[in-house]
Amino acid sequence: MSLLASIPSPSSNGLDIGPLTLNYYGLCIGLGVVAAVLIAQRRWTRRGGHPDDIPEIAKWAVPAGIIGARIYHVITDWRPIEDWYKIWEGGLGIPGGLIAGIGVGYLVARRRVDDIPNILDAAIPAIPVAQAIGRLGNWFNQEIYGGPSDLPWAVEIDERYRPAEFADQPTFHPAFLYEAMWNLLLAGFLIWIDRRGVLKKGMILPLYVAGYGIGRFLVETVRIDAATEILDIRVNHWMSGIAVAASVVALVVVYRTAGPSHWAEADRDDRATTSQAG
């Protein structure tokens, strides 16, 4: 017997509080940001960094990421330009958000931190955690799903949100959930391999981009919603492939030129201290 028959979709995508409406999509994004800042801050302070560095960087990087994500979505999905600000309806292109957010975060970090690769290694694993939490907002909006499915974890989609050709199909692959789970696994992997001290300093960022690109490519294969295509291939497939290829090149370059990671240096110092004490 299946544990679940299907995953029901929420009856509403917002909560009315008097004259105000709290949109769950935005709430999920906000919770993801808070979680990411706390995780990155903890990892950075464990490396000897100042606890105020991460919130200060996030103060600039997060708005830049949201703006970049919205611009990417409007451009690639051919949204009417007058609808550019309607973020509560969904439509944040993660590639654009990553480019803008990480780019601005890097510029701010340069003014506060001497060891940029080290703070990137500390902060980057928090990003897929934020993405995973933010993806739950798609559940409330009943979007980002795949083809019809009768699996126990299929998500129920109201008829008004279904493509016309699948109007009689009640349940679909929860593509948003697949991506969220992939991102959590990716975050755990990055933290684990970083702590092992086998990477060179600065390798976490291209490793994350490669991992996210692979996961996004697979999720895009599942999705059935309309999307802009180039040569009959979804734009996000192209972007994922480019991201993975560029990350592989970056990994090779960093591996050949960078020094040992923070944890490798710390382990080496511990061994030296122990040897001297002996």
C-alpha cells in the first residue's frame, strides 16, 4: 500500500491579514534567504570570519539576485514588459538570479574581506538550501510540474492550472520538489566535500554551478510548461549545458592555480602543532 496517494496542492497561494495579503511564494523566498544567511554566517565565523560580513553582503546580493532573476525570466519567457514587477505571480529565473546575486556579492565582499575564495567556499553551500526552500513557493502557485503521473508522490493540480492537452489529468510529476530535493542533496555534498579538505580553495563555487546545472537540466526534461526554445531546445537546457561546461573548465583552472582549502590548511596546522608538542 502506498504511503501517499498524491500530494494535494494548497487551496490558496496567500493569506489575507486584514487589508493585506501575505503571498506564500514570497514567504518561501524570504525564509530561504534567512536560512541561507544563517548557514553562511555560521560557516564563515567557524573559519575565523567576522559575523557581520555575511549579512552585509546579503543586504546587497539578495536584492540584486531577485532583480536579476526577474529580468532573466521576463527576457527568456517573453513576458509583457509592463508585468516585470509581478513577482508574486511566480517567474524568477534562477540563472539570472545567480549571475546577478553572486556577482554583486563578490563585489561587496572585495571591500570587506581579503580572502575572497575562502568566503565563497563558506557561503556558496547555503545557496542551494535557499533555492530548495524557495521552490516550495511553486507548490502554492501550482506551477513547475512535469507530465501526468500516478506515482504516490505525484502532485494534484487544479484544472485551471493544467495545460489544455492534460485537462483531464489530475496529478503530475512535482518537478519543483525534484529540484528542491536535488538542491538539498547538493548542499549536503558541498558541505561534506569541503570539510574533507580535498578541494583547492575556491573550488566550491564552480562545483556548485556544475551540480546545479546537471540537476536543472534533468528537471527541465521533466517539465511540460511552455518555455522559450532555441533550435527546439528549451533555453534553460542551453543555460544548464553552458553552466556545466564552464564549471568544468573553471574547476580545472582553480585546481591548477589555487592553494589548499581552509580545512586542509587547518588540518596541516593542527598536525604541525601536535608534532611540535610531541
